[in-house]
Amino acid sequence: MSTPEVVYCPDGHIRHAVYQLGPYIADYPEQVVLSGIVSGWCPKCLSPPEKLDTAGRPRTHDHTHFLWGREGFSDETIWTGWGIDSGVIPLTMRFPRADIHELLTPDLLHQMIKGTFKDHLVLWVEQYIYATHSKAKANQIMDDIDRRIASVPSFPGLRRFPEGRRFQQWTGNDSKGLMKVYLSAIEGYVPDRVVKCIAAFLDFCYLARRSYHLTEHLEAMQDALDRFHQHRTIFEEVGIRPDGFSLPRQHALEHYIAGIKLFGSPNGLCSSITESKHIRAVKCPWRRSSKNNPLVQILTTNQRLDKLQAARTSFIARGMLQPSRTQVRVANPPPDDEDNDDNYRGYIEGEANHQVLSEVTVSQRPAYSRNVQRISALIEEPHLEGYLRRFLFDQENEDLDISGDDLPVEDCPELQGNIGLYHVATATFYAPSDASGTGGLRHELIRSTASWLKGSDARYDTVLINIDPTITGMRSMLVARVKAFLMLSHDNVAMPCALVQWFETVGDQPNEVTGMWAVRPEMFEDQQVTSVVHLDTIVRAVHLVPVFKDVTIPVDFRFAYSLDAFDLFYVNRYIDYHTFECIS
């Protein structure tokens, strides 16, 4: 760590390099031990435990050395005055150019997701409800919040909560899943300031998780943190937090921006990375075992998987297999609940084509190939032929100002041959902030089927459709619900398309309280507006959550009915990081 070595760098240059310790990720109890401080103090600054609302002067080894060598400063004085445990030597005290106080980095899992959100905000909301209502009324409200959480529509990768959020064993994935649907569930039962507080915190979390940070992103993080501090005072005013907010895990948020400037964007790098390795190394092999003396079987499975991966690498190098970027590989294992087994997303290895940010495709073979009358009967859409003919007119006359919707069906091109009907389309998009391949590509399934979950319910997913490529954000897109994926051929040209029902955006700004855009079904003569769009205009799937407010959910309500039962929805910008970045 003091003698330079000659190394060949990735940029092709040869340099002298001196190795030293880098950033260290740990949860708060481990940070206390590593930095040699007293529990309750901040390991990165000198803010006392009773004044953790703001960041104080940075801690340094020089300051600790000064206190240790200061005459008249007893161990008790150093303990109570500066929160330093004289009996513990900090981890990096004897290392050159290393200060553990500076090297400690944000831990997204324990400080934000499980810490501030689950252990603080969710608990405070529950305490507020019980403090402002009778016990019987509060139990009814909490039960309805649980039913709201359970009633949100399906979405690829979304962790379902059939019983709401009342379960004993919380995991990091449980907390992340609840963050995605919690905001709309509590709206109407708590003051707007509580909703704004949680929305500001979610904004900070999702901004901190980005794969890269520009100056405007750091400014947005600071703005979200300021709003969070402003609105959380309501919990102090109503008596939930009478002693204030001197909480080490919330105080750690003050150091996130400085940590990003020092060490770069976390991009999901936190203690959950190491904690989740047991899924692939232990949990999945255990499921494959006979459960009898499983340790030997688990080790054998891991050894064989490693050998297969080594063989694949060797075969690709020898030209015996295509590079892995042409193969779709599922990265994250399916959730534990059976209802979600085919409802998760994977990633695509290899380099991403940054020019194509999204691509939606269907399989080579359709589920049905029939004439338009038969397809119309299958999907129960009597006006399908008219929609398709108007779509063909728009495709052939893109340069004209007139639209096929303005013409009689008789003036539009006639259909040729059979039409293919598909139940699933695959959206591939560039999403480096989410768990994705080395090139940042992900894929997700968009479903449109009358038989879902063993035939008990229909499922018609909602999508974002780009209507103006010249601008970005939600203002460039509309929301639609896919009723069918179709393939028609005209003049020997294959045209993949989708029959969609449109939603219209409510207002020209996101909702002031939740920060999410609101949409409602676009109606004409008591019918939802329907048309056919080219598959190229679809960006990706989007998640809609009902605007509950004063609505009480029946006990027997099923989540599959949500898109039909409500007439106002929020576009859920917190469903994943890619959606958060796209919808502004």
C-alpha cells in the first residue's frame, strides 16, 4: 500500500499504481465497530446523538489521535463528548491514506429500504392511524390498507402481497415490493403531508439508485431530501415522534450525496448483494436436491454448474457457440409464491444498442391464425376489421394530414389473408439502473389473454405508447391497455400491431400529493376508445394503481378486476427504476 507497482491498465497504458483500501459497505452496527464510535453517534461526522437532524463536521483519524493524546481528556470525556470508544482502534488506523470514517459508504438496504422505510415510515403510519382513531376503527383501516395492497394489478417482477403487509419475517425483497405499491394504499387514510413525506423519500431512494449521477440528479436528490425533512415533521406534531428525528439510519441520508461524489453511483451496490448470494448458491440447488442429505447434493450441483459455465466460455472462444449476447438468460430467480412463477423479468447479456432504447416483439408462431371474422369472435371485438383497415390506411399514408379514423371503413385498404393472434409480447429495453445484463438490457413479458392463473381470470396488461419522439417524459407518451397482439400481412409486408384501449392523462402535471401522473379511460359514447397501433410505438409495460382515496375494498375483491373496477389510476412511477427515469 506504499510501494508502486507497474500495471497494464484497461485503457492500454502502463502506469505505476499504488494499491489502497477502497469504500466499505456495512450496516450501522458494523459501522460502529469498524470506526470505534459509540452506538447512537454517526460514524462519519461529529453530530451528537440528540442532534442528528443535520450533518456535522467530518470525523477523521487525526481528530481521534488528537483526543487520545490530549492531557486531561479521560476515556469517559471522549466517550460522552465525541462518541469515541477509546478501547477500540478503528479498522484503518494503521493503514496509509485510509480513513474508515471517509471510506464508509451508503448502504441502500439497511439505511433506506429496511431502515427508514420499513422500520420507520411504515411503523409511524400505523402508529398514526391507531393514535387518531379508536382501536376498532383503526383495525378496519389497517385491514382495508392491506386489501388495497393486495388488489393492485399484476406486473412483471412485482412481489404480490395477498394478505397485505402483515407478516412476521421481512426480507429486503418484501420491503422493496411494498415500496412500489404503498403510496396509493395509504392515501385517504392519512394527511396529505404524510403521503408527501413518503413520496419525497421514495424519490430520494430511486434517485440514489441510479446507474449514473449528473449534477442535476444530485440537485434533485437534495431537493427530495429537503422535502422529506420538511414533511416528516408532521409525525412530531401529532406526537408519534415527540423526541424528534435523531435516528442514525435517517441521518445517514445526509451523507449520500457526498458519498456519490467521492466513490461514484451505488447502482444497487449494497449489503444485499452479498446477502442474496445464498439464493443461487444454496436455495436453488437445495430445491433441486432430494432434501435428504442435501449438502453433498448442493455442492455437487454448484460444481457442475461451474463446469458447464467454463465449458460454455471455452466453446464460445473456439467458435463452437454463438456469443451469449444473442441468448436471453434469466438472471433473477422466480419469487417464492407460485402465482408469480412466470411473472418475473430477466436480462440479456452482451452489449446494448443504445440507439434502440426499446423494442417489442412477438414470437414466430401465433396462438391462432384465422380470418378477421374468427379473430374478431375470439377476442370479442366486433369492430376489429374496421380498426385494422384504418390502421392500414395510416401505415400507407404516414405523410398525409388525414387519419384513418376520419374516413369511412370502405375507403380504407382491404385486409389480405389470415391474421395471427398472440397472447404475449416481449419488450426489450435499455435499463442500466435495474438489475440487468452487462450491456444494461432487460426484457419483460406483456400479456394479453382471456385465460390467466389457470383460467380463472383474464389479463390485459397496460403499456406506454410513444406519440411524440421529439420530447421526453410522460408528456411524450400515452397509456393504453392491450386487448390483443396481432400480425397481419399487406402487400407481402408483415405488420405486427396491437389492439389497444386508450387512457387519457388527467391534467398537465403529476398529482401534487403523490407526484404520480393520473389517467382515466378515454370514453366516447359510453365506450372506451379503441384502435390499432403498430408494435414499434409501444415503449414497454406500465403499471397502473387505482386511486383509492375514500374507496373501501370488499373482502372478496380480486386484483385481476382492478383495471375494470376503477375509473381513475396513478401511473406507478415507482414500479421499477427504469419507469422512474422515463416518467417525469
